[in-house]
Amino acid sequence: MKTVHFQAIFTAVFCLTLTSGGAAFYLGSQPTLSPAQNRLFDGANATWTMGTTTLIGLLASQSNDDDDEADRDEQ
């Protein structure tokens, strides 16, 4: 059950991160941006940064959980 929750959270964070990264890349490649597009770019860039950090944290916590389970199995 724990793995199902992890996969759902990981998939949601991954999709949002990928979407915001694509939007930031697209808007960043435009020659000029309107004020509204500039705000959207800032939000997408911030979401991309937070999402990337969250994905690394999720993968690290999953790795630690696997190590803890292996230690319990050895005892």
C-alpha cells in the first residue's frame, strides 16, 4: 500500500514539474514577454525548481525506506 501512495505522489509531482518546466522553457525562449507572460514565467520557473527539489527528496526518502526494510529483514 505504501508503494501505491508513493507512485501516485511521484507521478503527480513529476507531471506538474515537467509541465511547468516546459512552460518555463517555452516562455523563456520568446524574444519579448508581456507583463502577464512574465509573471507566468516566474511562477512556472519557481514551480519547476520546487518540483525538481521535491522529486530528489522523494527518491531519497524511498531509497532510505528500502534500506530500513533491508535492515529489519536481516535482524
